Amino acid sequence: MRYLISGGGTGGHIFPAVSIANALRELDSEAQILFVGALGRMEMQRVPEAGYEIIGLPVRGFNRAQPWKNISVLIDLARSMRMAKRIIRDFRPDVGVGVGGYASGAAMKVAAKMGVPILLQEQNGFAGVTNKLLKDDAKKICVAYEGMERFFPADKIILTGNPVRQNLTEGKRIENGRKTLLIIGGSLGAKTINDAIAAGLERLQAADIDVVWQTGKVYAEHCQQVAQSFAGKWLTCTPFLTDMPDRYAQADLVISRAGASSISEICLLGKPAILVPSPNVAEDHQTHNAMALVKKDAAILVRDKDAADSLVDTAIALIQDTERLSALHQNVLTLAERDSARRIAMEVMKLASN
């Protein structure tokens, strides 16, 4: 069978796409898999690193602030559609899988027009623009949250959860008698979270806990300069974490943005978390993601505008409250959707066999 997987732009699209591809390979070792991404975006590096071929389209997002600049965007979209048609004609996929992002819109729209059945995977609690535009073309739509009937036809929806990195549950915890706070701001970082942690390092040190602070590459230099004054075994300050399974295993509390992948990981691992939704995302979808947990007492919400004043104090109070941590752990575990990548891959294979 031949599978065309398209999407990207952010890790939140790329991680699920690669996880689905890995699951397809596990179920069918002879599967032929081709990715289609957007030139210049993160997927053009990350997908080959994962061992898959990818072809880039010149597709770009629309400039809403300066509409007169969209003439070139429309030209690139037309070029991308023509390229997608050639790719599909040459590769002859049995199924197309769209995970969101610019490239997914072009590739999946063309695939559907050429008679290829497509399956969409929506990571967020508020559906993305691309997947909403493709809803009528899709045969199945795999979602991570309940209540997605407000965006998609109910008869197409399958609740599968979001695929996460396959080795995430293999981490080992080392008991040292100390609580650990894990701060993750994504590969680029989160300015509001980093600023709050930088201003609160003295209080975190006084709390007698271990802190693992992943700053992201954009803010790494500044954060590491601030952290030098607090050097010691209790504080790890780094742009990236390459050993996430172990870091998650060690964490008693996580501070994170509310991206779909991060929330899925937190649910799967049962980690008590303080979520700080990014205000700089389409349709404020991170707040929708976070509220799905907060409404079930499975996470704590600190709004971005309040982080400077309250994030560190909230974290210190929570990590020292063992009973509250236990309640959050139990509640968030109930929201986990397990084996998501495999379940999605099986739906993809059903479409292929039909």
C-alpha cells in the first residue's frame, strides 16, 4: 500500500504525522510512505531525520495584515496545486493523510479531486482552518477532543487522541528525595514563561526543589546568563532536552504551553501541569485545549497575561501540595487516549483496503 502524508509548519503537526507513519510501518513493513510539506518549514528537516522522504511545495500562508501582498501567495498556491497533482499521479497513493498546515490543504484537496480517499487528523480542541476547509472531502476525521461535531460531520469523526513520540513512556525516575519542576516552552521557547521563571529563580531556589528549565533556542543565551547566578545541582537550564522520557519521568509538576502535542503527552503520562496558553496562535486554540483539562480538574490554568505575577508562586505552592498533585495526576490520567498512532494507522489502512 502507498500512503501520502501531508502537513507541518510546527512540531504539533510534525510529531503526529511521523508517529502515524511509524505506526503504518509497524503494521505493514512493506508500506510505501511519502510526505509532502511546505518549503522552508520545519518538516523539511524533521521528516528526513525520521527516515522518510519528503517533497516540498512553495505554498505559504495568507498575509491578513497586508492583503495586497497575497498575489504572490496565490501564485505559489496555484504552483503547489499543480505540483501536488504531479506527485499524486506519480506516487499513486491508496490513501492521503492530512495533519494540518499549509501543505496539507493543497495536497489533500488535489488528492480528493483525483479520487484518493483522505483521512484528516485534528490535534486541537478548536479545529484548524485547513482541516475545516477539507472536512467535506475527508472520509474520516480523527480527533483528540470530544465535542468536535461543531466543526466536522459527526458521522466522520473518530475519537483517537493525538499520537505522541513512541518512546515517551520508557523514562526512568531516580528517587533523590526532592521534587522536580519541569518547564518546557517548545523548541523556540515561550517568552512569557521564560521571563517569569528568570524573575522567580530566587524563590524557586528557596523552595528547595530541582528545576529543569528548557528555554528554547531563541531565549537560551539570555536565560543562561540569568541562571549563572544560581548555578548548582538544583537547576538545569538548557535550550533543548534530548532525553524527554527521563525528564518527564522525573517531573512532579510540569509548566507548559497548551499545544496539542504537549497536552497529549501530559495526559498519557499523568503529569500534574500548569498550562500557560500562548495568545499568539490562530483562534486562541491553546486556551480551548487547556480548558478541556481545566474543566475536569486535570490541570491548572495561568493566563499568559498573568504569568509574570503568579506563575512561579502558583508552581511553588502546587509542587509542595502532595494531595493536590495526586488529585491532578489521577484526573489527567483519565483523559489519556492510548495507542493513538496505531488506532489512526488502522483507520488509514481500512480506507486503503476499501
